[in-house]
Amino acid sequence: MNSIVSTYKTNQGGVASAYDRSRRSILSSLYSYKTVLPGLLAMLLIAVFANNLPGVPNPFTLENLFFWLDGVVGPLNHQPLFQILNSNFVWNPLLLGLIIGNLFGVPDIWKRGLSYIHMLMPLGIIMLAPHFMIFHASKLGIAPILICTLALFATATITLVLAKYLKLDDRHGSIIAGGLATGDPHACVILMPLIKAKGGQVVNGAICVIAWGLVAMFLLPILGEMIGIPAKYLGLAAATGVGNGHQALFAAYSGGYEAGRYAMYFDVGRHVIMPAGFLYVFTVMFIRKLKFRNDPEVMATRGIKTFPIWLGVFIFCWILACLHLFKEPAHHMIFNMVKWDFSLAASALGLSLSFKDIAAPGLKGFLVTAIAGSLRIVLVLAAILLCVKAGWFPA
């Protein structure tokens, strides 16, 4: 018996030594270049034909098609239709990848290349950090900044509690909480590697956030007018209580030109604190997972044993951005790289999903989104009305 064990150890040692001699770097664990090339090329072509990417003079893109259709349809409350529907450098390649993958299928030789999404996502998130400069919001005043901040954390908390109460998969609930709290469906994608959510849950959650934004942009101006919110602060309510930037502007312009003008002014406050939203959701769910390690219903962040190093790099870069250590030319150059990175990652995600994966979570996610979104509107309008009546907001 001892001789068998010693022989096994010797053989294992020989294999390990051979591997150590052939292993040149940490990158040796990746697939070979020839293996991943077909998938990478598929991602590249979809990205190039989906967006107007920096450095690629290609006029035949989905982005240009939507731009042309916006011209045909005409502006809706001064906003392009496809921007209201959240057309951008993430959702265009995702949509194109979904169409191609579901209509024509995905060959097996592409799949190893598509796995690079797990490297592209953290890299893209790190490069987003210089995009959020908190001091840009300093001119808004203390009260508007507090309303933007409290709306973000309150919305995330309410959504997570509702998701637990209604027995929604905690990964799906976390994705919705991030997207709804920040007012940006991009946060759903950003949270994907942190929450360890399925691709179908991410896209379903983003659709829930966008769909609720379409409802909220009609609902909020009606409620604001009913309770007598001044036009200027209806713009603040729209920026913090609706959805993406164009949906918020649609809602504000429904209340008049002045409300729309101030919505653009106050939207800076929502935008610069977005990282705090998805960091808060991740931190809450990570602590919950550590507390309930053996609970099979606790799936969010499962598999993440320690705080991710790359997320620490993002926070460090965000702090540098807040200190204005990234100059404007560098900021714009890095954002061009972000467009490339997220376009490639979104292409891979689209090719990896079926429409069945997206529909699998059902309508419970939208129910959670609608209830949490309605409560946010009520809380935001109540807070603004209180500030107006108390004289904390200048006329």
C-alpha cells in the first residue's frame, strides 16, 4: 500500500514539475490564442456593427439605424425615442448578439472566446471610475445632494427588502436594486460579476428597470402637479425619481421647459453618486452571504470568498477621480476604452443567452420594481415638498 502511495506522489510530482517548467506566467491558465480567436472575432464584429466605436469609421451600425429612426419618429418631449428606451454602447451589441445567437445559433468553437466576458467586465468597471467626479455636484447645494443620496440608498434598501419578502431570487433582486437605485440600467450589468447573477437575470432586471422608467416618466409629472411642486424642483424629482437620464428629461419637460432645464442641472447629483449605489448593494449582499453561509436560498455573491481586489482598485480610482486627479483629456480617452470594453462584453453576453433565459424569471421582478419605484416617487416628492414648505429650497 505504501509503495502505491509513494508511486502516486512521485507521478504527481513529475506532472507538477513538468507543468511548472512549461508554465511561463499567470496567463498560462488561459485558453490558447487559436482556441479563443473565433469567439473573440465574433464579439469584435458584433461590437463594430452595433456601435460607433472610437477609431472605427463604420457607418453601418445599429446605433446609426436607431439615430435615423429617431429622426423619422421625431422627438418626444425633446427626447429621442431610442434614447428613452436606453439605446447605448451596452444595449446595442447585447441586442445584436441576442438576435444573432437566437436566430442562427452559436457554434461551439466560439464559446471559449466568449468566456472572456469574465475578464472584460471587471476591467470595464475599473475604467468607469474616472467618469464619476463627485465635486461636479457641489454647486447643487446641500439639500438637493442629500435628496439624491437618500433616494439612492432608500430605493436600494426597499428593493432588497421587497425582493426578500416576495421570495424573488436574491441575485435577481440585487440586480434590480442596483439598476433602480442608481436610475441607470448599466448598474445591472456592472453588478453581474459582483452578485454572480445569471445572464438572463441581468437582462430581465434591466428590462424591468427600463419598463418601470417608461411608466414613471408619465406618472411623476402628474403627481408633482397635483401636490404643487414648483417647476424647478419637479426637475429634481424627475432626476432622482424616474429612470435613465432621457426618461427623467421626458418627465421633467412634461411639466414645462423650466422643469426640463433644471432636470439637466440636478441630474449631475444622481450621476456622480452612482458607484455608491452598486457598491452598497454588493456590500449588503456580501455581508448577508457571510452571515448565512449555509442557507441554500442565499445565492447572491456566493463564490466570492473575500472582497474582490479589482473592486478595491475601482474604489481607489474613484477616490482619485473625486480629487480631480484625472484631467479631462484622460477622462475622455479612458471612457472611449470603456465603450470598447463594454461593447465586447455585451456582445458575448448577448450571444450566450436565449430569449428563454431572459423570460425565465417571470414577472415577479417587474412587480418588485414597480412597488419599489412607486415608493421612491412618493418619498422623493414628499421630501421635496417638505423642503419647499420649510423654506430650505430657494424660490
